[in-house]
Amino acid sequence: MIKGKTINGLMRHLRDNHGISISGSKNKKDLLNMGYFHGYKGYRFIRRSQNQIPFTDFDEVVAIYKFDANLKAAFYPDIMFIETAIKNYTLNTLISKGPVDFDYVFTNFLNDYKKHPVGSSKYRSKMKNRLKLRDKIHQSISYYYSDQRAVIQHFLHNNKPIPLWAIFEVISLGEFGFFLQCLNEPTRIAIAKDLGVHSTSHNQNGRIVEEIIYLIKELRNAVAHNSVVFDCRFRNAEPPARLKQYIQHETGAANITFDNIVDYFIIIIFLLKKLGISKTELKKRIRRFSEESERLRKTIPISVHTSIMGSDFKNKISSLLNYL
């Protein structure tokens, strides 16, 4: 039998074993609200468990926890907006090229493999991805039919092909990125041009949109599942160098690495601007983000704040304002 610790026991454990000052009803409520495992244990390090934050006061833990929660609350609606908008831009581009039932799109646009010699390793790899995408989409259709999603049932019950817009309603952001990856180059470039993100100077080959989607997918999933985001531990892969260089070139912000959350904030602002959000609204977001950072800076040691936000945080925010 496993015997757990009461909240008083956990507070005593933090004092005695971790050297953290914690006492009183306020700290008790904070620990109860955030939880010991989701809260303290999730926020006691930066990126990797060996990078322990030298907490001495429980209020410092609370400050980082609240900073993280406020980031997620601010990011979520913008990421959802970006996801919907990019899907709609993609649909609009494809509609201009022909029918958008999935079978037509699969045959005529999801054929990037054709530019390689038949049977070559790249041909086989891209053909495999194309077939894998088809399987994933069919699985989504089957799942959401069983789940009684009206948009899927309507077309199947009426013996009609399911249009791409309905499929985009039910696939994940990662699957959407995979869809973009399988498109042929002319179609990818057309989508990037319609979004205003195509650049011939960064060797994009129309790949920039899928690279952006894969980048923000990890943040989106972390936000949606209430995982930790303040230190970018959600990042699973190194973003492509050309994406970093492109965002630096477009925004004027130097040293974009996506090691700090400010870099993700920069790409969100960049995308919102491309999607037509007003300068006034974007300035409000930048001001709110800066205020959250400053509130955190006043509550935790300066060295910890620098580790979280980066030593060039103010320069990046200044560059972002100039970009607007």
C-alpha cells in the first residue's frame, strides 16, 4: 500500500528536503490549486530536469506557474485562429486549381513523388508518405463517423465525396502539416504566395508553410493539453535553419533559435500580421507579453528570468515593434 502526503506533509517536505520557504494559508491554497506533481515538480527546472531552478521561496514557484498559465491563456486563441486561417487559405488556393474532393486532390496535388525518378529512394519515400497520409485521413473519417460528427455523416449518408474543407475540420494540426508536406511544389508555392510568406532568397521550395505548421503544432498541443510551455520543453525537433533565417529576415529580430518562448511569440505576431490583424491589436499583444515578462522578472532572481526569456529579450521585443 502506498501512503501519500497530505498538503501539510508536502509543505513540510518542501521546507525540509528542498530548502523552500513555504507556510501559511496562501501558500497552502497555491500548492493545492497547482498541485505538487503538476505544479512544483513541473516548474522546478528549465527545459531539462537537471537544470534545476534554485528556488528559495514558494512564491517564486507560484510566479513561474502563473506566468506559464497566462502565456497559455494568451496564446491559445491566436494559435486556434492561425490554424483555422491557414487551412482556409490552403482551401482557397486549391479551389482555384480545381475540385476539392479528396480523391481529386490526392491524384492531382498530393503527388510530390512524381518529380523523382520512378523507384528511386526519394520516389519511394514520398510515395510512402502519400499513402500514409491517405490512411491517416481515412482513419480520421472512420473515427469521426463513429463519433457521429455531423459534417462527416452528412456526406457519407448522402453518398457524396467528402470535400477537403470537411476533412480539414477533423484532422489534427500535425496531419494538416503532413498534408502540406505531400503537396507538389507548384501547389505549395501557390499557398505560400497566397499567405504572403513565399521567399525565393531562402530556398523555401514552398516548404515554409509546412515548417511553420510543424513548429507551432508542438506549442499548440502543449497549450491545449495544459502542459508546461514557459521554457519550450515541448519542442521535439530542431526547427529548420531556413525557417529561423526567414523569420529573422522578415521581423528584424536577431538570434531566432526557438530556445526561448519569446521566439514563438515572434512567429505568432508575424503570422497574425500576415493574416491581417491590425497594428493596434498586435501592439496590445506585445505589451501584454512584455508586462507578463516584467511581472515575472520582479518575482524571481534575475539570472533565472534571463535563463527563461533570454539575455536579448528586450532587443527582440524592440525589433518586433519596429517590424509592425
